[in-house]
Amino acid sequence: MGAIGEATVGQCRYGRVLLKLSGEAMQGDTAFGIDSPTVEYMAEQIGGLVRLGVEVSIVIGAGNFWRGEQGTRTGMDRATADYMGMLATVLNALALQAALERVGIQTRVQTAISMAEVAEPYIRRRAIRHLEKGRVVIFAAGTGNPYFTTDTAAALRALEISADVLLMAKNRVDGVYDRDPRQHADARRFDRLTYREALQRGLEVMDSTALALCMDNTLPIIVFDLRNPANLEQIVCGADFGTLIFDGQPGRGGGD
């Protein structure tokens, strides 16, 4: 596989993808909030896929601003804390939209909570039409319901738009390990896992609801490091980077 920019549309294994970004990825090396150079870097990576003809949708977390457990630890009820987190995802979505449009990529933000002045409401058929027209669609505000994470929102939206793969971008972690590689030098990385193996081992891929949803609908998941500038394009074009989580059947989810 060539360097970034050398692939062609015909080489792409996945024609429609959903990219899950964590809120922490948006803050880069800063302690809080949004780091502009990091967001610009993300926009360039995503723009490379769009220029290949790949249809790209995105779900972003909010950990750079707020986590629901922060509120519940101080006595806030879970639903209120989760709604605050949903609102924080909209901040990240608008920042990424602005960065994408600065590099010439048409982008639409759709929210699961109505806020017509800043974004479209989530409408499945409209989202699919945007993708078909070559626009990036960013899904914000999670599922619109408390008690569900943005991982679950990513799995749900990926299935609703018939994405070929769910791409789980990690920050400085190049796949799924049996334990935290940042704390354990002997941690072992998995090249491939079945959904059941990931669930039974309790691996920190995504929350169990999201993983079970992918398993029930045989949606392949690829966990990779977004910081490597070649990873995203080459994964979409078929390179075996990161960890593939699938149903274990040859030829499915990018198998043999």
C-alpha cells in the first residue's frame, strides 16, 4: 500500500464509513477543551478520505469538556449529567465542521436534540443523501437519550446509515490490548478478535451495549491510532492496521 494520497477510489475496501472520535482526541496535548492544530490535523485526514470518494460520517465524544460521571459524583442525577455531555458533543462537532470546511470539505452537523439555529435535526434519510452527495455528516448529541454513551450512538448511526465499517480512533493506542499498553510494557496487542472474545475478555474496546449491537448486526469494527497520519486512508483502502473485531467468518469485515 502506498503512502497517503497515492490510493485511488477503486482501491478502497470500504465505501461508507463511520468514524468514532473521542472527545479527548480533540484536546490534543492540552489539558482541556479544543486544540486547534489537532482539529486541523483531523480535518486533513478526513478530507483525504472524502477526496478518494469515501462517504464519511462521524460521531464525537465530549470527554475534553464533560463526562457524565463527573456530575453524578457530586450528586447530580444521571439523566441531567448525560444531557450536559450531549450538549458538549455539539461544541466538538461544530469545531470539526469549521475545520473541515476550511479545507474545502462540505460538512453537515446533525443533532439528536433539536437546536435548529446551529445544526440540522438527525433525519436518517437526509443524512444518507448528504453522504451520497459527498458531504461529511457529523452526528452530535449522542442518541439523544441519557444512559447511552457516544460509543452506542456510533454503533447505532453506523447501522442506520448502512456503513461498511465502524472505525474507532484511539489516541496513541494502535489497537486493542489485553491490558493498558501505556502502563504495561508487556501488554499484547490483538490483530483480530471476534465480538464474543472482546466481550468475554472484558477488553476496553467500547461499552458492552455498543459492542453487542455491532455483534448482533455483524458490523465490523477497526480500532486504530489516529495519530499515525497514514493509518486512516490505508485502513479504508484495505491495509491491516490496528485491530479488527468481526464475526470470525473468512471474507467478512475485511477478512481473508
